Amino acid sequence: MAMSESGVPEELQRLRGSIDNLDAAIVHIMAERFKITKRVGQLKAAQGLPAADPNRERQQIARLRALAHDAGLDPEFAEKLLSFIVSEVVRHHLQIAGRDSGPSRDPDA
Amino acid sequence: MAMSESGVPEELQRLRGSIDNLDAAIVHIMAERFKITKRVGQLKAAQGLPAADPNRERQQIARLRALAHDAGLDPEFAEKLLSFIVSEVVRHHLQIAGRDSGPSRDPDA
């Protein structure tokens, strides 16, 4: 197998370059997503809207699972990823609302 | 504030549409990323390469934190997100390698 100067197989080095490109895309999309959820948090706090909306959350989960399935991504992973992001968004929303307790889930995540 | 027929403020509905678009992008990027890490897992298993590469991992974390900082995303969140994804990749790699134990971290995540 062809090796690069660093002793890493060339194919592995190439694959790592692709991973790095995709990770950069994910970081930038996440940055944009948190800008939007920050605005959602401000809007909800200003309007006194509840943080949680179970219907919206169910729709998000079902949609992401279907998209994941069609794209060949494990739907379970997609749902876990959404939960992971949501937990960070809830943390932000609670900071915006100045509360230190509240619903553990927020659908606008 | 303007309300849509569903009783959701129009701005919130618009923001949710943007969140949905970004989530679809994330799902598709993740699907591509796991295709690549699956190939990495196969390559490492075939070549008997170690799953963990601390140097690569340090580089990935430092790079993602810097990208996150520049994009206005919390670098801590970016690092946590990478760890979250890595744990899923490691699970895949262990399945590919047919092992049920091994390093808890794999940099090609």
C-alpha cells in the first residue's frame, strides 16, 4: 500500500481530508443553526411562549429519521444527534430566559 | 405579532423552516461522513492499523475549535459534538473489526 511521508497510508490520508472538509461544513452549519435558535429563544422569551412544543418535536424527529433513512444514515443516530443538539439549545434558551430550570426539551433546536 | 393559521408566530414559523433546512443538510453531510469512516474502518481492519491516533485526534480537536471560534460557535460545543460523533464511529469500527473491546476513542471520526 502506498504510504505518505508521515507513514500514513495515502488512502487514509485522502479520506481524512474528506472528513476534515465535512467537519468544517458541519461546524459552519451548526454556527448558523445556533444563530437561528438564539433568535427563537429571544422571540419565545419576549412573547412568553412555552419552550416545549411536543407536536413540533414529533414532526422534527419523524422528518429527520425519514431523511436519514433515505440518505443511508442510521435513523437512531439521527435522532440521538438531534437530542444532543437540542440539549445545547435548551441550555441557551434557559440562559436567555434567565431561568435555571424548565422543560428538559425544546423543539426549536 | 403576526400569527399563522396554526397559531404559531410567523417569524417563529420562518425560523423553524430555516432550522429544518439546516438539519437536512446536517443529516446528509453526516451520511456522507459515515460512508467515509466506514471505509476508514475497513482500511484499518485490513491493514491491522491501530484504531487510535492521538496526534490526529489532537489536530482534529484544535482545528475544529479554531473553526468554531471563527464562525461564532462555542468551541466547547464543537469539541463535544466531535466526541459524540466519534463515539458512534468507534462503535462502527469495532463492529467492522469484529472486536468487542478496544480503544474508546478513534480519531478518524
